[in-house]
Amino acid sequence: MLTSREIARALQGCWMLFRNRPEGMRYLDLSIEGFWRSFSVVFLLVPLFVVSSFSERRLVLDETNVLSENFPEGTYWLAQFTSLGLDWIALPILLAGLAGPLGIQKGYVPFVVARNWSSLLVAAPYVLVGLLYLGGLIAPGIMVLLSLVILVVMIWYRFLIARIALQAAVGTAIGIVVLDVVLSLLIGELAGRLWGL
């Protein structure tokens, strides 16, 4: 079970990484135990993920004029949570096999720890935009635009994490971020098709 002190310290470190301050890594538990504990962050992400999923659901309804009673609730939520679970473990598993050939073995554990914890900071602005949309304070087009802006900033943030945690060259860091994004898109698409969406 993650402690409030551990969460606060990790978030402080992640915020420092967002500001391109490598010393933020010192606030994260980079031990093997800390590596496995960082996967527990997914339980903190679930409420944020649910809010974002509700806003995506509302966007689909608004943009397609599908009646809410005709919306495939069960399959939608199965697809969303399947996607979350697979996305959470796919990159760490793939990178475990690629770490040797890429020469990033030493940075693998710190990178995964930082990636897992930073997911809370990545999710927060999406939740804020989702809440504004669900509350009727912004239009669908504004929500999509803001989400794209957030995506660009978060891709940059992931790049900083890859550079700092892996101590990797620019090309390697870019490649890992692209791999992360492509994997997420593929998993989302496959999860939707798996459940018939």
C-alpha cells in the first residue's frame, strides 16, 4: 500500500522532472522494491481515468447524436479498463527486452519508476478538461483542442523523463516516447475491437 508521504514525495519529484530538473529523480524510490511499488500507482489513476472516460463517452454521444440508452455501456467500460491495464504494463515489458540492445539497462528501473509516477501528473490536466466539459463549461471542440495541447506538452514531458531517467541520447529518448505513444494508440484500438466497439 502506498503511503501519503511516499505519494507526496514522488509527485514532488515528478514536478521537478517536468521542470527539467534531474534532481527530481532523488525523490523517487529507485530500488527494486520501489520499482514494483510504482505499479501500484495505477490504483490512484483509476478515479482520474474514470472521469476522463466519462468525458470521452459524453463526447461520443454529443458528436454522433447516439441516444444514451443506445450507448454500449458494458462494452465501452470493458474496453476502457482493458486498455488501461494493457497500456500500464506493455511498455515496461517491451523495454525489458529492448534495454540490452538499446544500452539502457542501468536506466530501465529509474525510467519505469518515473514513468509510472508521472502518469498522475499526465492524467491531471485531462481530468480538469474533462470536468469542465462534463460541467457544460466548454464546448466539445474546445475540449478536443485543449486535449491536443495537453498531449503535446505531455509528450515533451515523457521525452524529458526518458532523457533524464535513462540518461539516453536524444534519438533514443525520442524513439522510446514514440514507441510509448504508438503502443497506447494500438492498445486502445485493439481493446475497442476486442469488445466490438
